[in-house]
Amino acid sequence: MSTEPGQIQGHLEGLILAVMVSGPCHGYEVIRRLTASSGGVFDLPEGTVYPALHRLEKAGALASAWQTVDARKRRVYSITDAGRVRLGERRERWRLFSGAISQVLGAGAGTAEAGGQA
Amino acid sequence: MSQDPITAWLTAFDRLVPLRGRARRRVRAELTAHLMDAADAAAQKNAADPAGEAVRRMGDPAVVARGFESRRRTLAVVALLLWLPAAVAVTVGVGAAYAIGQHVLRSDANDPQTQIAEDAAVQLAQGAPPRAVVSGSTVDLARSLATSVTVVDRNGDVAASNALLNGHVPLPPSGALRAAGDATNTVTWQPQPGVRQAAVIVSYHGESGAGTVLVSRSLRLVEEREDALLRLSALGWLASLFAAAVLALIAAAYWTSTRGPRRGLPVWAPA
């Protein structure tokens, strides 16, 4: 099972906020967490996560500071209270959206099955 | 000498990213650390080309750089690009409308003089005395809006006139009279500063003599109408520019939300 390119478009910021809940991390670690938590399904061009991180920081959803991690200077991001609120909104939106999709696709599958049995 | 993949990627990104100063340095430092982490990770997995692998995973530097474009800046640029041609079209359109309006106003200002001058020229050519084509009441060119008539003989002397300015019968430059020739010469004549006349000069040739008929009237009302037309045109021009700017902003906002700088971001490839 794999995703199609662009399928996740529009959800990256929510996904980043979600992986930030487990603790502060730098950009490279964000990618690793996203790949790990998706079971390896998501394999994105890694550079694209940085514009999203910067936008989230600008929006006040993330805070960041330079830290030296493993002898390398990195920008470490952490989720803010506003970011948690935003994440809650994203989750709610996703719940509604995915529920509606499941309902439609599920109903279609049921009809197809019923048609096949008839 | 060819650059290593990481330096080449960062150079390409530097060239494309729309950031300046501290923001640019910060992003570059983050991406450098990321590429080195990725190269280290690839080396640990015994990749043949760890730096190349890190760069490949990072993605197209152009796509990453485009992600940093400010939506507001893009909106402003797109709106400006849409507005400029519209502004040029509006300016040309309003300018042409004003020019046509002014031309019509100015042309209409000559109509009574043309009729009077041509009629007078016919009468003079048929032998009527100059005094007969000039009405009795004096017209003060500095104050009156009435039409004045002056008949000038072939020597350039005033044969009859009801026009008066500062106690004298004013005449346009002799060249303006000569230019009438066998045709009609219409000129804007300014006998003194602040006194502008729409003048029509027609020559006549008859058995009893030849000369020119000069008929003129004040341009004051016409110029007042021209000023009003100019004010209306300027107002219409500004309103059109404003409306075009609003429409350009709406179109730019629509464009940036559907095909803006972050289009294709993030592009997730199948695992």
C-alpha cells in the first residue's frame, strides 16, 4: 500500500504538529518521526518540510531555538499552546473528512457487493 | 572543479530561495545540518554515494526554495502583473475618451462663427458693404460671450468691426488672415492673456473688392466644459484604476490559492 504524490498535500502542517507532540526535535528528526509513524508509507522530498516548519513558526504554532545536538548545530522546534489548539482543530477536521470519505467509499463498496450478489 | 553534491544542492538553493539576510542564513544552516545528517545516515547504511543519497532525498532545490516564497509577496507581484496592463488599457481608454470629448467640444465651438463668416463672405462677394455684415452692438472681447465680426480689406486694414478690446479693434496675426486663402481657417486666438477666442476666418473675392471676414467668440464656456470633462475623466480614471486593482487582487488571491508558489508542496512520493 502506498500513497499517490500530492495525496497528503494540505495535511503536512497537521502531520508535523502531530509528531511534535512527543517532544521538541529538529527538521531531520521530524522527517524520521513522520516516516516511522506512517510505517514507512510516507517518503517525501525531505527539504519540503522546512518551509512548513517556518510557516508554522511564523503562525505561532511552533517555537524554535538553536541547539547543539550530536556535535552539530541544529534548529530545534517545539510545539506551542497555540500549536496544540491548531492540532486539535486539524484532527477534528480530519476526523470529519475521513469519516465522510469512509462513509461514501464504504457505501459504494456495499452497493457494488450487493450488485455483484444479485 | 566540480562541487560535491551537497555544496551543489545548497548553491542551487541559495540562488533560488527568496529570502535575505538572517532568514536566508538560518534556513541554509538548517538544510546544511539536515544534509549532513542524511549523508551520515546513508553512510551508516553503506550507501555507495552518501552525499548523493542525501541530496536525492532532500528533493529538488527549486521546489524547496519555492516553498519559502511569501504568499503575501507573491500575491502582490501577481496582482501588480495583472493590474499593470489593465491600468495601461484604462489610461489609454480614458485618455482617448477625453481627447474625443475635448475635440467635439472645441469643434462645436466653431459652428456659429463658421455659419456667420461664410454667409458674410457670400454677401461681401456679392457687393454688400462691410458695414452691412457687422451688427450694430459692440462686443467687448474681454467680457462678452457674443459673436463678433470683423471685415478686413485686402490691405489688412479693418473695413468694419463690432469687436473691441481695450478700446481698439483687435486683429489676429496677419499670417492667420492670409492662411484663410480660398478656404476657411479656424484658429484659437488669444488677443491678450486670459482672453481666448474661437475664431473662423473666411476670405471673399467680389467685384467690389476682396478681403477676409473674421468671426470669433469667447471660449470661456467651452473651456469651463473642458475643465469639467477633465475632472470627470480624472475621476473616472482613478475609479477605474482602483476597481482594476481590486479585481487584480481578487484574481491574484484566487491564483495563489489554487496555483500559487507552494503548488506541489509537499510532494510525497509513494514509499
